[in-house]
Amino acid sequence: MVGRFFFGTCLFLFALAARAEDVPIISGYGAANPDVPELAQYSFFLGEWRVDMNYFGDDGNWHAVPDPAHVKTFFHADGRTLQTIFTTPGGFFSTDIRSYDAKAGVWRVQFLNAKSQRWHSFTSKWEKDKMVTQVPGGFGGDGPDIRSEMRDISDAGFASNVFAKRPDGTWLHTYKLNYVRLTK
């Protein structure tokens, strides 16, 4: 009896280990589950990043934010849940959880900034050569709509352009973020 229990437990553990190998871990940042090819759309974002930021001022000029942000992006062990953590030297912190909704053909994103008491749900979608995020009501849900475009993607980094929707329906380019890879 003990022998069969031990043998059964070993078989279960071997099966569990074999299933875990279906979602390979890459440098501690996880990997997309290969059962859903669209999950790989964000694989370029895995790792840690320095983010140099510029904002469009009321004076009509671009201004550099003095200290870069740090972003860490990883897949959880299921290979279906992607998380980003965004921090700055001044103490800003936000995080989001993303997963692909195969029925709708979009990424569902849950954003959280607990200190500022902001949380919101929105979507992202791969469009041609860029990942586009639409944030109705902005990150707090009560401001202007935001559109973010991750583009010019390479192994070394990418650009993210952020636009805010004006009352007349046009888009104002408000932020330029340059992501530089620190780790992979």
C-alpha cells in the first residue's frame, strides 16, 4: 500500500514537473505560455528597464524629467499573466496585471496605484508594428482618455508615446518615454 502511494505521488510530481516545463522560465522574468500564441506579443517587454521621460509643457516645449523611472516586467508562473512594476526615485509606484482575452482579441489590463488611490481597467492591442493601449478616462478613470503606443521595438529598447484626448476629439502628444533595457 505504501509502495503504491509513493509510486503514485512520484508519478504526480513528475507529471507536474513536465507540465511546468511547458512554460519555460527565461532569466527569471518568465515566458509566455506557448498554448496561446498571442501571449508572446508582450515578450519584448520582459526584463528590467530604465525609462527616460519627457513631457510636453504648457509653454509648448518638451521638458526632460530629471530622474529616470525603473520598470520590471515579468510573466507569472502560469505564463498567461504579465505584470509590470513602475517606480521612480521620488517614490512613485504603480503596477498592472495583463492577460490576453482570446474571445475579444485584446489584452485586458488592471492598473493600480494604491498611494494615489487610482485603479482602472483598460485594454491593449497589437496594431501593425506597435502595441497600443487605450485608457478611457485616463489612469484614474475620471480624466481625459489616454492612448499609449509602444513602437520602434528592438532588443535594446523601444519608445512609448502617450497622447491625451482633447475635448475637440484630437490627440495631444503629452509624454515621450524611452525604454532602455537593463536586463533580459
